[in-house]
Amino acid sequence: NYPTPGVRGLDTLTTKYLSLWPTNIKSGGFYVKSGYSTVMGKLRKFIKQFPQYSNTIILEATQRYVEESKNNNYQYMKTAEYFIFKNKSSILESYCELVKNKQFKNPENNLRIV
């Protein structure tokens, strides 16, 4: 039994999630930081479909993606909403799985989740 999205603090998760994304950065002609309500809807869907990932794992996975994108000058970076889901696939799921299984190449990377 996993908690429902409302119990998991969706408002707080959405705010923290968006705080990880850079402002005024475009990729593919779009700003990578998406709107609050769009992201909240996608996170709600993600939590429902993948209840095995805690909010902490979601935020760490996101932070790792954003850091990797920054190191690549944000080239080909997905928008915050498409990172969660695009066409029924989720890059966030892949990153969550890597975080959950501690499979990142640089585990000594001390990422701070706000």
C-alpha cells in the first residue's frame, strides 16, 4: 500500500521540483522550466503510475538530470513537464530507477535537495 498523491504533499513536491530547474534557459526553442499547474498534473500522474518512488527519489533524480544538462550546456535538455512524461514515456522514471539502485557513476556527488 502506497500513500495517495494528496498525502505525499503534491504542492510541496511541485514547488521543490520546479525550484531545481533553471530559469531563462531554452532548449529546442522552449523554456525548460514549465508552468506550475502543468507540472503538478504530470507529477500527480507519475506518482499514481510509479508509487514506488518517494518524493526524495523524484527530487534527487531531477536534480541529477538538471546537473547533467548543465554540464552539457543545456543542449537537448527536456522541459520540466516532458522530463516527467512525454508520449507515455518517462525519462524521470529512468532516473528514479538509477537513484533507487544507486547506479550513478558519481555516487560521491553530494546533491543537496532543498
